[in-house]
Amino acid sequence: MNRKGKLYFRYGTMGSAKTALLLTQAYNFEERGMRYVCLKPVIDTREGRNVIKSRIGIERECSWIYNETNVYDLIQEMISKTMVVFDWILVDEAQFLSPEQVDQLARIVDDFGVNVICYGLRTDFQSHLFEGSRRLFEIADTIDEIKSTCNCGRKTIINARIDAKGDFVEEGAQVEIGGDDRYIAVCRKCWRNKRIEQSYRDALPFLDLNNHDSDN
């Protein structure tokens, strides 16, 4: 096969319009008569059905990728059924892929000449790389950052997890699906300052108690 595809990774923080860009890209492919398919890890089930949906309300049906899915076999099966090789594969929430599934996407690119664009987060709420994102950084042909701005004007880097009071959560499972009620994208400086502020505030009752005991 002479077709030459590429594996793309387009990453950004939450709220950077990654999904909207994916859906816009799908619309453009459709308008131009290009063959494409949308995929999404099943771990993100907020919509309760197999759709990719943006915060601005637009959506499109997709095929789910399960934990045990061999993505290479999935695409090969789709090609066998339709007898058509896709021009593009669009993957939402790619950070939730396993490293093996990222390798399978790369093999699709190499064997079928299909272009694969993965959209996802770089890091979790503790600023650590997701495994799927790590593998994409390692083997993607093209890596692009989708930038967004913190309230202070700096570029957002951290996907901070928040509680009901708006405080940053520093412990917990890496994966916890949620929207604006659970996450806020901030720059590194604001993330650090907020955590220092919280630590100082949480320590105040203990310090006051010790001061009271020493007075007695």
C-alpha cells in the first residue's frame, strides 16, 4: 500500500475545545466526502451512549474502545465489512487508551496508510502523565498543543480536581470522570499558589490550638 499516514497527538487541558475541534474536523471530512470514523474509550460514559459530545452541545456517533479492545483488529474488521479503507480516524479522550492500544493505532497508520488524530489530556490532576498520553508523546509523528488561558492570563497546564467548596483535591484515583463541577484548568503558578494557600489555611486550627496550649 502506497498511502502514507501519520499519527497525530493534539493535547490540551480541560476546556481547551479539544472535542469541539475533533467534531469540526469530522464535519469538514464529511463535507469533502472523505472516509473517516470516530472512536472513544468507553471509560467516558457521561452521555450514556456511544457519542462524542462537546461542551458547546454538538455531538456525533462514535465506536467505543473497551479496555480489552484490540484497535487494530477493530479497524481491520470495519474495513473488511465496508471494503473501504478510511482516510482518517479521530480518537477522543485518547489519554484513557492503554499503551498497547496506542501502538495498535500506530500499526494502523503504518499498515493501511490511514491518518489517525488523537485528542486528549497530557496530565492528570496531580500533573502526572496519563499512560496513553505518555505513549503518544513517545511515538506520534506530529504533536500539537491546543492552548487555553488561565484566569490570570497565563497558559493553562494543570487539570486541577476540585471539591464541592472549590478547593483543589490532591489525593485520589487518577481517573475520575467529571466536568466543570470536578475540574478546572489553571496555570502552574496558580495551581501552586492555591495549594500553598490551602495548606496554610488547613494548618491554622492546629497552630491556634498549640498557641492556646502554650499560653496555659
